[in-house]
Amino acid sequence: MMYRLYREQQLNCNIETAWEFFSSPHNLSEITPDSMGFVVLSDVKDKPIFKGMEIDYTVSPLLGIPMRWKTIISQVEHYKSFTDFQKKGPYKHWNHFHEFIPNEHGVLMKDTVDYELPMGFLGKIAHQLFVKEKLKSIFDFRHRVLNDLFNNKHNES
């Protein structure tokens, strides 16, 4: 069964700043809870994102057990959107569409994640018992960190 997680957040910055931050895989660890043990393994420093780019990570989503995760950037429209697609990892299907829309307040960032768990019926049970809440908590954490990074610092001046 396919599930969808959707979030949007207003960021008080210009499109260039938003794009530079989100299109760098190394910033993912900054906006992921430490408990996830998220580490970027690929040497992609300072490389601009491109269609076909592959990124390897380790992540510990369950009981601290590290798992390998490989995503491929399947679509890029510079300063507008990009999609990372799981090539290898814990999900049966994972497609994360990132969208950036400039407006009078900065940039509206939208995340749409379509995902499916393996193991059929057991995957459905796992989704109800913990996966759905775990993803929600990760994106709640991300929202707080991004708010601190992009919104609160501008309000102090």
C-alpha cells in the first residue's frame, strides 16, 4: 500500500539560499534527528545536484541498527524542484519531491513523500504501529530546525 506524507514550510530567505541548502546532501544530517544515526557516505561535497547523482547513507531508523540507503536524484529543475528516489534501502518505494516557490515572504518549501513498506500485510501493521509516527516526528524535527535556521535568526535584528 502506497502512503503519502506532505509538508510545507515558509522560509524567510531567498531562493538561492534555500536551493543551496537543500540541494546539498550534507545538510540532510543537520535536519535529521541524531537518534537516526544519519551519515552521508558519498563524497559529494561542493558538487551541484544533478539528475542521476547517487548518494549513499547509513541510517538507523529502528533499534539503532545501521542500514545502508542509496538514493538517486531522478529529477532536477534548478531553483524550483528536485526528487530523490530510493534505489536501495529500507522501503519498497520512496520518492521524495522537494519544491521551492519564491513569494513575498521568502520561499515556500513543499515536501511530498510517496512511500511503500516491504512485507505486505506486515508492512501495513508496521506503518500503523510505528513507521507513520516515526516519519511524522522526523519531519516535525526538520520543521523546528529549519524554523531556527531560516526564520528566527531574521527576527532578532
